Amino acid sequence: MIRFSKTLIACTLALGLSSNALAQCNAPAAPIIPDGNVASEDELVAAQRAYKAFEKKFFDYRDCLTAEEAAIDPVAANFQEQKAIINAADNAAFEELNQVANEFNSAVKAFKSK
């Protein structure tokens, strides 16, 4: 839930500051990682598939952000603001990707220690 809140805040801030920045880019939704202490092997395999799909969507999102940044008019009055919005969105998405990876790794570790 904390992960979702940080991403939501970053996206809301970004969208509130500029309607043009991030216009075409949609951050992927993070998968739910089961508790490794009680999850079955099938649930963890499904979580792994979901994570891999999320990771691919993350890199697609990052490519979109890069394209959006490249499309910003460097002489625009809000050039730096738009770049900052895109960088903040990228940082928030990358942080979320790392958090999900850590959650998954912890779940696998807990599952294996049962």
C-alpha cells in the first residue's frame, strides 16, 4: 500500500504541474506479491510471471518517458519543470520496481525456508 501511495502521489504531482508532460506515458500497475510464508509454489510462479510482465511494462514506460523528454521544446518557458516532472515519474517508477523485486525475493526466501 505504501508503494502504491508513493507512485500515486508522484503521478498526481506530475499531472497537476503539467498536462503535457507524461501525456502519452502510463505507469504500469505493480503486481501483488503473495506472502511467501503461506503461498503455494504455484502462487509464487504466478507472481514471478506477473513481476516479469511488470518489469517489461516498466521498461516500455521508461522508453516512453525518454521520448517525452526528448520531445520537450528546449526554449519553452517551462522546459526545466517538464524535465523535472518526467525525472520524478521515472524515479518513482524505478523505486517501485525495486520494491516489488525486493518483495518477491523476500517471498521466495520465506517460501524456501518453510
